[in-house]
Amino acid sequence: MKLIFYIERIEMIQRLIQQRSTGSPSEMANRLNISVSRLSRIIEELRDQGAPIRYDRQLKTYYYSEPYEIRVSVLFERK
């Protein structure tokens, strides 16, 4: 299911950013098995939703400029 795959990807991005261990954009994209342009779009979407994501060129990592957490929940309900 594509939805679950996408949620898992967002959770991985969240962990890497929190740990400040994303690596460069190309390294992070390789870890996630996506293109750099796709990663850029995801990061921009997260920023549009209010995530204070910044990039440190010296440390080569994305990070949150203030405390932040992404929470994704899905409820499957039978009616």
C-alpha cells in the first residue's frame, strides 16, 4: 500500500532530521531510495506544513531550528 510506504518514509525523514544525521541532500536521497528532486519536494512540503527544517552546510545535515515533531496517524475503520 502506497500510503503506508509514504508514512514510513516520512517517519525515517523525521528520525534522520531529529538526529541531525541526514547527510547531504544526495546522501539522504540515496538512503531513502529517491531522487534529490523528490527529496527537495518532500522537504518543501514539510516546510509548507510548518516544519522548521534548515540545512547546515558545514555539518552537511538537515535539522529542526526549533523543537518539532511530525506525527502521522491513520485510522482504518469498518462501518
